[in-house]
Amino acid sequence: MSFKDAAVELNLSPSAVSRQIQALEAHLGVVLFRRLNPGLELTDQGRRYLETVRRVLGELRRAQEGLTVPGSGPLRVSALESFTESWLIPHLADFERRHSGIELQVEATLRYADFDRDPVDVAIRFGTGPWGDLHSEPIVDLTYFPVCSPALVTGDSPLVEPAGLRSQTLIRVSQTPDSWSVWLRAAGLPDLEPRRTVTYDHLAIALSAAEAGRGVALASEFLCAQRLAAGRLVAPFDLRVRSAATYHLVCRPESLDDPRVVAFRDWLVDALGDGR
């Protein structure tokens, strides 16, 4: 519902996407979108056309997949950038050692893969699910806690208790906008106002900012374990809060019969369950 976002995904300019939509509407003789300010809205004709096109493209994808040998070729994984950079990439060598016959193609992204359109076998999504008719299952129990540079806990005004966050910068991540509110409520400080806040759209950037002493971020153990082990980050408080949302493995229901998908799923659950 955004020509701008569609343009980014298609590597085109927004004006090029808009011209293509106008040409399609002229060809069909109907209006597909209502141009709002801001945003777009599908017309009734546009909604009916979308339903048909989505179904036809799905049939085309299934026809193509029907020509390939089940379980052959690379396993195409779409994973959120935070999960890919902080956990998946550092652990891929273990998967390759256990399953040397399975080649992975990993796309790190901030958007959810469209299983009706995109060339993807498995996705890692963050949330509570479910996602339509797709199979989804949580792959890790997630708790989170504040992390910061060691300098913040050893300086002239060391951060030793949650109330000290009033004098700090709280680092937020746009995908989890309520996480600090939930943690502060659990800490008995629902009305705490920090010195300032800053928001990033990428967890790895948020953790790098915390590591550089730019504030206090929230993270989960498995996503910042290497930084904690190396002493680049520390956890100033013991309180950990269980997250209602977590990372899920998502795939088409029929893909559960694919031995590559099963191997990847079992490896994820095993490795994350070990706390690696």
C-alpha cells in the first residue's frame, strides 16, 4: 500500500512504479487504487483483482516447484537482519558441519518474505504469530534485559540500580517499541523518564551504540552473548523480563515434509536451546 516501499523492493523509482500502475489501470479500464494523502487504498475492483492475481501467481510458483526434485537445491532462508547478524551468521559453521549436504541461501531483511511470491523456503520472523495459513513455531524462549558499556557502571556516577536510568539515554529499537515500558514496569518504575531516548531500526546498531557508551539498550542473551563474553557490554541489573513476542520459524505447511527444512528447524531448536 505504498508506491515508495514497492519501489524500494523492486529497485525502481516511485515515479516508475506509479506510471506502471497508471498504465495497468488504463489497460484494464478501472481504478485500482484511491490516492490518499498520505497513503493508498485499494478500490473494490483492485481488491478483486489482487485476490485473483495472488492466486494465479501462487499456482505458477507451485507449478515451478513441481518440476524440481523435492528436497533438492539450496535451502532459501529469509531472516530478520537482527537475527542473521547477531546469531545466525556466527553459528552457520555448526550447521554446515552437521549438514554438509545442505546449501543455505540466506537473505537478511527487515521485511517479511511473501511466501506466495518470493523464492523462499523458510523464514525467521519476530512476533507472536500466527501468520495466515503458514506454519509457524517459536524457536527460542526470549527474555530481555538492559545492557551498556562497562564505562557506565565504573565511572564517576556508576549505574548500579534501575532508578539510575533517569540520568541515562535509553536506546530503543523500532521493531519493539514497547519493550522499555514493559521492563521499567517490571522494575517498579513505570513512570521513569530518562534523560533522553534514541531509536534505531536495527538491533545490531542499537547494541553498537550501547557498546560505544551512547546509552543503555535492551537485548536478549543469545543476541548479545559474544559482546557480553568479550566484555564489550555488561548487564548492570539482574532483572530479566520474558518477552511475549519471540523468533519463529515460518514455512509453508507442505514444507514440513522437506528434509532440508526439518534439518534446519531441528538445528535451530537444538542450538538455541543450548544457549549457544
